[in-house]
Amino acid sequence: MKYLFALNHPAHYHLFKNSFNDLVSRGHSAVFAIRDKDILAELLIAEKKDFIRVAGKRNDGGTLSVLIGGAFNIISQGISLYKLVRKFRPDLMIGTDYSITHTGKILNIPSVVFNEDDYAVNRLFCNLAYPFAETIVSPDVCDAGRFEWKKTGYPGYQKLAYLHPEVFTPDPGVVKKYIPDAGKYFLLRLVNYTAGHDIEKRHGGITGDILRRLISVLSPEGKVLISSEAVPDDEFKPYILKADVRDIHHLVASSSLFIADSQSMIVEASMLGTPSIRFNSFVGTISVLEELEKKYRLTEGILNTDPELLLKTTAEMASDNRLPLEYSIRRDEMLKEKIKVSPFFTWFIENYPLSKQKLNSDPGFINQFR
């Protein structure tokens, strides 16, 4: 069989890398098609993975610029992917990109979209992709809105595909490359809100002033490191973490506290059992994070309208040396209730569409992956 994996974010490479490798090792052909975003190409090069770029790139402008650029990207990316698909002729297209669903519909090739955003949170992507996708694969807790009938759910999270303890083991040696004394440290992650679900620029997170105050709270307790998509002000440059793109999960796993305005990396921290705080305006709206916060107590969410609560919570968590053990226990409880996601993905893709039919007729079969 021939598979095409379409990626548009670094986390999506991690999402599929184990299944990609498994399928290739079993004699199948597979290719990565990527849209350059953040460090995606850099990550694939570092991992020595071949890939093909398709047109389309991130837009960091204002609302009108994002809308116009987005429309242009839909067209240009669709044409670029169409040419690639006609040449490669995959039997199945898998990914997190809406273009595979459009191209698949035109060329009569099935497409399976993997997503863990709720429909209400990411309407733009869902309305572009879901009408044309043959199948949507999402965690049970996610809401696919009016496309729920297309969804195949599973008891797990996408990030478990690469951060489950059976596929990822934190390496203290990696941390020592960046922090030789291996003492207590805190990792802060800052992102830019330019994705399709934030074209109105309403979802800000950690500002320069808040960052300054966070550093003053954290510094007495340990070393402060900052990972940022944007170029920081000069005053913050001494804290910037310049790490190999392949090392970030080891650094998150060993940090005493992870603070971010990023959804994805907060979920990753939760998968690793790292105490974390999310500070943005999406708090209370995303099912995966609501479950991790309310049911498993693996993260804290604070609205970006309440910076004083952020600072208070940060001070309390940073000084509580019991948290790493407590969060490790909570993580174990979560893992008991979830499946091994990577083997499930591999089985689902390799046996599609029979795998979908099997789960529809026998939902309990998914317990084979526990």
C-alpha cells in the first residue's frame, strides 16, 4: 500500500512518526508532504526523513492579511498537493491538513483527518476539511460538531502517540547538555496567535510585562528557561533556550514547572506528568485540556484576563517540591484509562477501511490496544 502523510505543524510529525516507521518497515510505501511552519522542515531534516514541500505558509499579518493569505494558501496548496498526489498515487491520505480532503475528493482517494480540536474551537479548519474527509479520527472526548457521524473516537490523546512511556523515555543526559548542574529549572513557552482559529487576534497569552514578573517569581526557586516562537526583547535573551528541536520533550519532562500560552505543549507536558500552567483565552473551551485539568488534574488553566492569579499559582507550584511525585501518580492514573495510541493508529491506517468497520461493529475491540 502507498500512504501520504500531510503535515502542517511540528507536533504532527511526532504524531505520525512511529506509525510511518512501522508501515515502512512492513513493506509499505509512505511519504511526508509538508507545509513549512515553525521548525517542521528543520525537524524532519534533523530526523533524516525525506519530505516534499507543498505550497502554503504561515501568515503573521493582521486579520485581513490572514484571510486573504489563507484563501491564497488554500488554492496554492491544493494545486501543489494535487500535482504531488497525481504523481505518487497513494491508496490513502492521512494527516492534519485540509488539502488532503479536497484533493482526495477530486481524485477519488480516501482521506483520513486526525484532529483533537473541538469543532467549536477550530471552525475554520473543520469547515474546510470535514465535509470532504472520509473519516475523522479524534479522541472520544472531542466534539466533531455536525460531523460527529464521520468520527472514529478512541480513549486517548494524540500526544500519547509519541509520549506514551512505551515509546518515549526521558533522557537526563539530554538535559545536562543545556543545564550542566541539572538543578531545579522552569521552562516557559511563548507562541504567536496566528493560526486559523485566531484570525481576529483575540487570543493573546504571556506578554512582556507578565514574562518579566514570572521571571522574578521563579528565579529565587531555580533556573528559568524560555522557548519562544518570536524574537524576544533584549532583556529576555539571557533566558532563551537554544535547543536541538529533537530535545524539547526531554527538557519538558525534567522541568519542575512548565508554563505556556501554547495548547499543544501543555498537553505534551501533561502526557509526561510535568506540572504545568496554561495562560491564554482558550481556557475552559477545549475538551482535551478540560479533561486533563478537571478529571486528571494534570494541568492548571488560567484565563489571560487574570495575571495576578497566574503569578500566585506560579509561586505556589514552583515552591512545592511534592508536585513532581503527585503529578507522576496522576499521570499513571490517566494512562490506565487510555490506550496505546501509536499501535492503534498503525492498525487503523494499515487496515483501513476494514478497521473503521470493525470498530463500528465491535467498539470493544479497541481495548486490544490497552
